[in-house]
Amino acid sequence: MDLFSHTWSALRAAVAGLTDEDFARPSGCAGWLVRDLVCHLVIDAQDVLITLATPADTEPTRDAATYWEVTGTPPSGDDPLDALTVRLAAAYEEPWLLKFHLDDVGSAAGRAAGLVRPGLRVATRDEVLTVGDYLTTYVLEWTLHHLDLVAHLPGAPEATEEGLRRSRLLLEEIAGAPFPASLPDKDALLVGTGRRPPDDTERDGLGELAARLPFVLG
């Protein structure tokens, strides 16, 4: 839960430091500008608040690894929900409005996460998880989106080392295989989730795992 707070705080701080011009730059998400990604983070924060306020009294059906729906097809940006996010982001008009909304809702999500017990069970997407597992999924979500945020912003604050390490371990659990030690955590996440293709050396190091890439999480 501390790592959830740490990675979320780092991501929100990176957004707070963006210039107005940065919001019009491309992000690491196909078809999305930085402003679209920030709008998506607002929606993510709302999801955290909703889920933490939706207790469940049945046994967990998923954990932090099995929570994800995994495909091998990277998003193109043409999905109707992705397109809706673009329209919502454009409706803000001024970047400071997006910053304000993320800070407002995001701070509330962070506080809510600090008030619940890790063993409490919550419901989301017709599944039941413990709070600990649910927040762990968001360590991966925040870390990947931090990479997306700064993909075309040289000099912007990078994702935390702790978040990168824990996210790599979770991605390896999802994949059912480790990535080679020669691949740094950041690159393992970028290559593993299809955010960039492996180069020849990386592909050789990946061995049989290369044929299963990417692991696109939804």
C-alpha cells in the first residue's frame, strides 16, 4: 500500500510539473496526446474511489496477476472508449483544469487507499479482490502510465525505481516467465507490454519468450 501511494504521488507530481505545451505532445499510448493520458488518469482515480467504496462479502475471484485481461494486440487508439477519452480531454480546453481535476480526485483516491485494510475485499469489473491485490494492480498501472507520460518529454521525472521493480515482477508473474536479467526493469516493461519492440540483442536474450510478446494488459 505504501508503494501504491509512492507511485501515485510520483505520477501526479510529474503531471503537476508539465507545461501547457507538454499537454499537446504525444504520449506513449497509441493515439493519445499527453492531455488524453492525463484525462485517463482522472478516470482511473475515480475507479479507485468507486472500488474502495464497494465492499464484497464473497471470496476473492482474482488476485493482482489474474486481474488483467491479457491480449497480444497493442491498442491502436481506435477503440470507442479510447476515443471517448480523447473527446473528454478536449472538453477541458485549458490544461490547468485537467491538472486541477487530477489533483483533486487523485488526492482523494490516495487518501482513501490509506484508510482501508489490505485484507478487505472489494468488487470491481464483476470480480472480487482484496484491497492489497487491487492496489497492487494499480502500482503496475501507475508505473506503465508514468512511462507513457514521459515517453516524449525529455527531462521529465521518471517513474520510481521501486515501482519499476515491483511492476516488472508482477508482469513476469502474469507472463509466467522471467525476463532476462540483462534487460533493465524499464525496458522489460516497455518491451513486455508492447510499448516498443525488442532490438535484436534483446530478442536473443528473451529466447522463447520473444514469440509470446507482447502482453497487452486491459
